Amino acid sequence: MQLEIAAVGRARKGPIRELYEDYAGRLRNSITLHEVEERRRFNKTQLKASEARLLLSTITKDSLKIMLDAKGVK
């Protein structure tokens, strides 16, 4: 099984990157981290739509997709 994580923003050096590297090292299967950032200025609705397109462009169409929100909002 190939695991892929697609995330908005960059996990630079620090606690978040260290956690990712720790868990990635524990997994038997390979894991790929795709980080995307929208640099153009959009209103909130346009930004979400653009980020969604960027995220979906990083993974295969037939993969199982599980979306998580930092605030737990659907």
C-alpha cells in the first residue's frame, strides 16, 4: 500500500516536520508528502476552490481520499 499525504502549506523545520518524519520512519510502507501553496490572492471562497484543485492534482484519481480540516469542519 502506498500512502500519500497532500497538504496545503509547507511543513518547514520544526515540530510539525519532525512529527511527520518520525511517523514516516515508523511505517513499513512508503509515504509521500505533497505540499501545495496557492500564492495568488483570492477571496476566501476562491482560495478554497484553488487549494482543492491543487491538492487533487497531486494524487491519482483512483486513490482513496480522506480529507481532514484543522477545525473539524466538514
